[in-house]
Amino acid sequence: MIVFDLQCDQEHPFEGWFEDLKDLQQQIKKGLVSCPVCGSPQVRRVPSSFGIAKARSDSADQAQAAQLLGQSLKRYFMENFEDVGPGFAKEALKIHYGAEKARNIRGVSTADEEKMLKDEGVEFFKMGPAQPAPADGDEEED
């Protein structure tokens, strides 16, 4: 297996493992390779940076890498987790106690709901900017 450095048409860098260069070229031609950040199938091989040493890491490079990782995670969750919106805590409890089939869910919850979930032993994690659901009776009118 060989690791190739790749980049999509939106200039997101990533890498892929392939049997050889011919395998990479065939998979790109068939549209089997896509950007993990934006999903674009328009990818190309770029020169590898291996063997190039930097005296110290650049904070701008680290910030870009962190941003790309965050975008990749967000895309993964959007594609693989069911959005239950403000009903997150209720659905999580149903799954925890076996009333609902186990599945990946995402949504929003209040600080009180999060405390209750922790007290009940429900495992979850928060990601992204905190945007708690409105408290009961505080829903905005359309």
C-alpha cells in the first residue's frame, strides 16, 4: 500500500491509501475517491510534503488543520446521525433504557437536560458552539 497526498477542487488536502499509482488513477477516474471534507469527487494527486522539515510548526497550519478536522467531523455527523432536534434528551433516554432501538442521534439540549442525562448515566458528548434548545414555553414565534 502507498499513501498519496490528494487535494479536491476546493483545495482541501487529504491523503489516501492505494495499492499503487495505477489503482489511484483508476479509482479517481471511476469517481470512487472523494474529499472527506466537502465530498467533491474532483480530486487530484499533489506533491507529498514528506521529508520537508520545519523548524517549528506554524500556528496558521495548525488552525487550518483543526478547521478541516472540524468540517470533516461535522460532515460525518450530518451524514451518519439522525437529527432529533430539541428532542435529543428524550430520545437519548429512550435508547438508553431500551424503549427505542439503539442508533446514532444528534440534536440539541438544555443545560438541565444535559445534567439529567449525566445523572442517568447516558453517554453523550457536545460538539460545536453551544446552541441549547429553548426552555419549555420559550419557543420563538414564526
